[in-house]
Amino acid sequence: MTVVMRLENITLEYPVPRQYRKEDVRPSGIRNLSLEVKQGEILGIIGRNGSGKSTLLKMMAGVFPPDSGRIAMAGSVSLLAGVGVGFHKELTGRENAYLYGALMGRTTKEIDVLIDEIKSFAELDHHFDRPIRTYSSGMKSRLGISVATAFKPDLLLIDEVLGVGDASFRKKSEERVKQLMNESGTVVIVSHSMGLLSSICTRILLLNDGEFVTIGDPNEVLLKYKELLKLD
Amino acid sequence: MSQVDGDDGLTPLWGKRSLHRLPFIVLKDLYSSRHLLKLLIKRDLSGKYRRAYLGYAWAVLEPLLLAIVYTFIFTILVGSSDPLYPVKIILGIIGWTMFARSLTTSAKSLSSSINLFQFARVPKTVFATSGTLTNAVLALISLTCLIPFYFIHDLPITANLFLLPVWLILLSFTGWGIGLLLAPIACKVPDVLNLINFLIRAGFFLSPVMWTYDMFNSRFGSGWHGIVAHMNPTVIPITGMRDAVLGETSNIPGYGYAMCFGIAIIGFILGAMIFERKAHSAVVNV
């Protein structure tokens, strides 16, 4: 199978806060991790809070540079996280959609094609042309999800962003992400939901304290994860 | 930022780039992201006065009102009888504001959009530049407040007037370069932002906003005071702006020009190098 992303011995350590520097506190982050993401797979990442799941995803998206190691990939990558970040409250939903698209490296023409779909998915009607300072938090989230899922990358990275909006919008978002996963082909998803990961993933990576524990068959890795949780 | 290397046919997300090429990479990134840059300038401009009844008129009113206040204060304190003093003050305010805002917006660009930089791979130089260009547009609008003075004082329209945008661009470029230099450290150490705010306030009085180059020369002469004063990169450009509008020629020594252009170019080269090397890791460490 073709490799779409390769991570070789990557390390990223967050600085220890000043008040803990005199103590022997281990910096959090990712240490010496190597990984290959293959074309067409759905790779899940699981681990306890603070195990480095989101940090790893941000490094894969090229948001955070590693302190050492190499990350290389083929094609485009998109991170579905922090939905709505970058929106400007004085701009309308439509203007923000264009700005977000430009931030994702899309041209105005590409966004022109998608703008009606973004509007209808977000269910904002006439609010779409009003400043988003007038939006409720649910409306902002709907616009965020709608814009973020409108562009189809070669490698899609998802960091638990589906818990927004009311029940019917959550269901719709889940369907949209599943559709995006089918179209993107290769997906890496971070979640605490063992049920979700076991139902959609072809492989799961288990992280603990920033280090690689195991990777492989979803059921076997989830068993290992449960054992790890019991140790606490 | 990327080029295919190794034998796996994959493109590294963080390619190796030599230090001396970084200023060119900054300019190349800006050109390739010009669409985003345009949208960010539009966003900043439309957001700035969108809810104000007078809208963009504030860009003209701000320097005009400040000039009235400063002229009033200065006339009382110093007893200046120069009828062109208000024009000089307006040009001083526009020039200084251009420099100060360019510097602060680019220095604060990483910390002010930190949430975005922690979730999306976006060209950070574009964010560090959009504020500078937005202020350049506002400065151009502000210049229209000079039009009535051309009629009141019958000011000459000479070829020197073409130098006005040159000096404004130089002020903006200098502020942008110094801002790029400071942005990564300002993102990691918030105290730097406080220091910048203080220096900008102090710089207002140390720059020829309320005083002029001639006033300085007649008081201190051209000894070591003059050399120190020329280290301030706003002294010559603001004086140049006044000369361009009033059709005058100030007695500026050659080293004065060399210093202000030198500071601008060195500031940009160092700023671009430090920004490109440190900005990406600076947003991780917050």
C-alpha cells in the first residue's frame, strides 16, 4: 500500500511551566515517534488525556514543527479541529466563509463553487449575510463545521469536533464527516470513543505519556488501552 | 517551505532553508498568498469602522483633531507663531502613526492570532504584514485632510510631492521589519509587548511629531546630539514628508539618509530571518 505520510523519530516537548522547573517534571509532548499512514486507511489514535494525541495530529497537519525528526507527505492535508477559530465577528457568515477558505489555501473561484453548499449545510438562511457577532454559539459552530468540511483534502485529520449544535445538526455533521472520510480516502481520527473507533478504523495507534505503545488491529489495541486504564 | 527530498517521493512539511534566503522566502510567500493578504486587509479595513456612523471619515478626523489639540498646547507652551505648524503636526502624526502601527501590528501578529496558529497551517508572514498594509491604506486616506491647507496657505505643488509616498512607505517598511524581528519573542514573553507599548509612547516625544528637524538643529546643532537623533529611523522620513508637502529643503546630512535607509533594510533582513526561523515554534510554546 502507498504511504501518504511518514513520521520518522519525531519529538516535540512543550516547555515546563516556570513554577515546576526546579522539580523533576517531565515535559509533555511527543517523544521519538515513528509512523506511516497508508493510502485508504482510517487510522484511529487513542490514549488518556495528555497522552499527546492532539499534539501528534497538529504535527501531522504541519501546524506545529517537531523539535527533531522528519515529517513528509504526499498531497494535501486538512485538520478538522478548533472549528470557528479565525472567524472575525464584524464580518458576515459569507465573508468569513471566503476568509476561512483562503486560509485553507483555496482561491475565490473554488469557494464560489462551494458557497451555496456551505450556506445550506449551515442552515443559517438570511443570517448568512449578517455579522457573526449577532450569531448564537450554535450558529457559529454550524458555520464552522460547514466551512471546514466543505474542502476535501487527500489526508483528513479529525480531532473530536463533532459534539456541536443540537441533536439533529450533530447527526448531520456525523454524516457529513463520514462522507468526507469516504471521499478523502485516508483519515486519521482522534477520539475517546472506543465504540466509534472500533466501528470505523482499520488500525488504531495507542499513545501513553507522549510515547508509542502499540499500533494494529482495533480490537487488540482497544483491549490494551482498557488494561492501561485499569492500571490507574 | 517544501520540496521533495529523500527517496520516498514524499514532500517534507518542514524543509531545510538556508538563513540568507529567508528574506526572499518571506517576499515570495507574501506574493503567493496575495489573495489571502487582500482578504485580510479588507477584513481589517471593513471591521475597523464598520459600526461607526462616520465610517472612514475617522481616518481623516483623527489626525485633524489631534493636530488641533497639539497646536493649541504647543502655541501656549512655546509661543510658536509658525502658521504652517498645524500642517507640520498633521504630517508628523500621520508619519509617526504609520510607523508605530506597522511596528505594533506586526510585533503582535503572532500573539493576537495565536488561537488560529495553533489549529491551522497558515502563512504567518501574511498576518504579520496585513496590519502594516491596512495602516498604509488608512494613512493614505488620512492625507486627504491636508487638502484644505493647500487652499488656506497656498502651498506649492512641486515635484517633491512625489516623495511623500516614498517616505511613508519607508516608515511603514521600517516598522514592519522591526515588528517581524520582535514578533516571536513578543509571543513567548508577554512583557515584550508591554515594553513595545512603552517605547511607542516614549518614541512619540522622541520623534519629530510635535517638534521639527529645524527646531532640533537650532537648539542642539549637529554635534553628537545630531548623530544620536538620526538613529531614530522616523526623524528623516517625517522631515522628508514635511519637505515634500511644504516645498522646503531641510539641511539633512548624507549620513542621516544612510542611517534611515540602512536601519530599514537591516531591520527587514534580520526581521525576516528571525521571524521565519522562530515564529513556528513560538506559537507552540505559549
